[in-house]
Amino acid sequence: MAPLLAFLVGGCGLPTEKVLYEGTYNGMRYVVKSHEIHTWNGSRTDWRVRLGALPELPITITRRYGTPVEPDGAVTTDWGPPYEDALYGTYERIYVGQKPAYSSKGDLYDSQPAQHDYTMLYMSAGTDNDVFRQYAAFMNAEWAKVDEALTPTTTNFPHIIGLVRASRQRFIRSFRGMIRGQPMVLRIDPDGYVNFDQYDNSGITNRMRHCAVQMPRKAIVLHEIYLWSDNGATKADIRQFRDRNGKSPEDYFVLED
């Protein structure tokens, strides 16, 4: 099959990688490289980190605000810091530097930031404990230099403030219910991003407004979910929603009109 035809049929070509930063830590060489994927409808750039012979760490960004190409693996970062540390429960996490202070997030609807705000990096729950701790120690010692070198020059390169030994998906809170006969899903990401959309068998649409968990009161402001108040949902509506454990949004958040 001709290369162009293979590209069109398969949907993408081989990833292109480029070393962006390298150094030595504790006698081990480490490398940070870009990982660019091209498809028929656009391209996507993520990153990879490898310390010595340890397994490579993917740094991938979540699809949001019209990102054209889905990641080729699990999303491992957010667009901001976690809305609270308690959402991680008993899962192991280590902060690189100072733990972030939680404050009102404001409205995330209008535009995507040019750079990630401070974000945790999520690792597989099956990551060996020794691997997790070696990467945590490496980041404590070296990551400030990487961040200083790459965030001013590399589009969307995230400011990593810590590691979590579990997948990001585990900490997304998702509730389903009905609004005026329409199936809906309320999703809250670890960075406090709130998405309230129609749901069908093909997945979640993107028709409604997005807002953010307001901290430190851990509130979801209902009138910010919709662009027009006459389409809005009431507290009574949202109280009927349930997650997979049978809990309502009010078991985790304060609902405000």
C-alpha cells in the first residue's frame, strides 16, 4: 500500500519524537522529548519523560476546547491544580515543591490558557512503588530546571507540581440524570472543570456552558452552567442525579443557584 493511502486508511502516520531537554540525575541520564501525532484532521503534541532504564512517563493533555486529536493513551495531566487534595483519598501522591493553595477557580468557559496552570502528573495505578518514588525524587531535584527551560518556549507544556500513583480517570466524578426528559451527565474533573451536557450512546456532546468548582467552599454555581437562565437546571433537578455508587452531587459539592 502506498504511504499516502496507508496514512488515509489508517488515520495517522508514525509519531514524530524530538529531544527537548536532557540531563543527569543520581548517575542516570534523563530525557524529555516531544511526541507528535499527525492524523487526517490535525495533529497533536504530547511529551515523554524517561529516567535511566525506568519505564517512560507519558505527559498527555486532556481534550478540551476543541483539541482536534485525541491522545493515543490515557490522559495524564489536567489544565490546572486539583480543586482539593482530599479528592485523591488514600492514593499515593507526592507534591514537587509547595502544595497549591485552593481558591475560587472562576469561569473556565471563555478560552483555553496558553499554558497549563499547575497540574499533577498521573501514573498508572499498577506503577511499581520503587519506580514511583524514584520519579518523585528525580522531579524534586530536577524538574524546576526542566520547567524553567521548556514552559516559556513549548506550547501547552504543563507546570507539573506532583505525581499521583493512579490514573486521572479514577478521580473524575460523573453523575447522570434527566432534565426535562433529556438524559444528561454532570462531570467534574480533578482540576475543578465542570461539564454539564446531553448524553447519548455515542458519548457526551458539547452544547452547554462549562464552569468551575468554586473553592474553598467547593461549590458548583448552577446558573453558570447554562448560557441562558431559562434553560437552567435547579437544585431539585441536580439532586436527582447519581454516580455509580448511588451518591448525589450534594454528597461531594455545595450546589448554589
